[in-house]
Amino acid sequence: MAAQTAHTRVDFYLGACLAVVCAGMVVLNVCRADYILAGAIAALLLSVGADLQAAYRGRTLPIPIPAILIGLGAVILFSVWRLGPQLGFYVFPTLIGGYLAMPGRGALLYSITLIAGVTAVLVAIGADTAMVLRLGFALLICVVFLSYAAKRIVEARDSLEDSAFLDPLTGCFNRRHLARVAQSQDLSKAALILFDLDYFKSVNDTYGHPTGDFVLRAVTSLVRQFLGPEDLFFRIGGEEFMVLRLRSEEGSTRALAEKCRAALDDSQILSSRRVTATFSCAEFDGRTEIEPVLGQADVALLQAKRAGRNRVV
């Protein structure tokens, strides 16, 4: 939700900057009595204004940003054709806007197409060849640097998402990601497994926290071996974990929990003592809210602990 809000703000600020530039160009061309070009830019300004109003109110943009950028590119080509090579320099800020507003390869395709279009128009109107080559080369260098910057931004974003949604000790997802999944996924056919390591506090008290951390990582690694591609693994507390199965066939969730329990019971994570865990399972059965199902599993887990631990309920 926060990422979506931030993206909306970027769209709004980018649109505001574009609106200011377009408004100035409309006034400039009206003063020059170039009403055809002024009308083309005014149409683009109206489109930007509609998007700004929608972004301000938090609504879906009526005109996609890529469509506006394509319109802006057409206006630039029209301007170069009517007024000469000096208008080609408007391509530079337009390329930056393309990389801010378009994802991945879309920005590169848009940039190359725009550069090729401007170059073709300059050649068609008989512009100086040396100037056309210099401008084209400068634009290509700009695209190279923008592509590199976009790649680094994506890497930085992915790194921030990892730090925000992953538990740094075990690599499992955390509660923040659980909330995001609960908002974005259809959980009506899901199931979950909740498990808690037995007497884990005594591990920390007897062997120290480094050994406790080792146990948590080892348990995580062991359980992961049994999970499928649609099983999400969370650490939701100190020694409490959860597996959220987005698609679960009847009986398969309890069978998976029993496999994990038996594997832990047979493991040699610590040579001096057994590492076991208590498991509980719960099906969503058409429900879409995660909290009631998680609460049901939590109650069952407490009952299993009171009944003797190292079991699946």
C-alpha cells in the first residue's frame, strides 16, 4: 500500500512538471501565432490535467502515462518539423520522464523510437548532418546512463523490499509481508500450518543465543525442503513459524505438517538434545480473512502443547 501511494505521488509530481512545461509552450506558441502547434500542446495539457485531477483524488488515471508520453513525443516531432532542429533538445527531459513513468523495456523502446523519429525528421527537413549526428549521439548516451540508473534503482528497491519483508535471521517472510499477502491474495482455498519449537527457551538458556540462532536457521532449512512453490514460509514470533498454503487439497496440509514434525524429531540439529516442534493446522474453507483462521490455529496449538507437545493437531 505504501509503495502504491509513493508511485501515485511520483505520477502526480511528474504530471505537474509536465503541465507547467506544456502551459509555457502553449503561451509561447500563441504569442508566436503558431496556433496549430499551440492547439496540439493544449490537447496534451488537457490530458495531463485529467490525470492530475485523478491522481490528486487517489483514483485510477483516465489516460495512462505511457499514452501521454507518446503524445508528447508526437508533439516534439511536430515541433521539430515546424520550427527546426533546436526543438529537438526537448527530447532530453522527455527521455527522463519516460524512464520515470514506464517500466523496464517499455522506457528503452520508447526512447529508441523517439530518438529515431527525431533523427528522421531532422534529416527530412535538411538539418546540418554534423548537428544531427551530435544530437543523436548525445541522446543515445543519455539513454545508456538512464538505463543504468533505472537498473540500479530496481536493485535498490528489491533490496529494500527484502529488508522490509524478510526475517534477517532465517530468511522467512515476516508479519509485514503476511499483512501484504492477506490484502492481495485470494485465501478462500488456502490453509495454514502453525508450529512452535518445543522448550526453545531452554536452548538459549543452556547453550546461549548463538546456538539458538543456529537451531532456528537449521529448522527453517529443514522445513523448506518439504514446501511447494505456492507455500509461503513465515517467522511470526521468536520460535513460532507459519506456513501459508495458497492452494491446499483436503488432507494434504495435515500430511505436510506430520512430515515436518517427523523430520524434526529425527534430525540431529543438536547432538546433545532433540529438537521438536508442535504443529496445528487450519483450513480457510471459503473464508478470506486470515486473522480468524490464525486464531483458530493458535488455540489448537496451545491445546496440543498442554497435551504433551511434539504432535500435530
